[in-house]
Amino acid sequence: MYNYDSLWRTMKERGITTYSLINHYNISSHTMSNIRHNENITMETLHKLCQILHCQPNDVVEITFTEEEKNLYRDIRRKTGKMNDFPNTGDS
């Protein structure tokens, strides 16, 4: 699941508006709609936002795991015995 709260904070800190992203930096209104609804964006868009805002990806998006994903990763780790090959889901 994607969360773009960090993007809104970064934009505010940098003085960049949604209007500016759309009209001056050619970020599509569709992409901005995806962001507002916490939906996915392309890596190219993430890269472009980082360039515009002079920041790192974690200043744009946070990825969180659903309970179902946490359970899946935990099961895979148990089956493979590879405890460090999957995202930290907060439980061992």
C-alpha cells in the first residue's frame, strides 16, 4: 500500500504546489489523482518528483504492508529459512 503524506510535506517545505507540478513540470493530472488516492505511480514519475523536489524517494512515498502481505512474507521466510531476504514487516 502506498502513502504519499511525505510528498505533501516535502512539497510544502519546498514551496511547490500541485498546480506547479501539473502546469510547470508536466506531471499529469491523472498522476496527481493517483497520488491523492494513494495509488501507484511509475518509477519514472517517482524519479521526476525527486528531481523536482531535490529529495529522495522516502520523501515522496512510504510503502506499507497489509496484514495479508505480512503473513505471506512471514510464511515465505519460514519455508526458505532466509529471514533477511524479505521486507521487515515488524514481526519475526
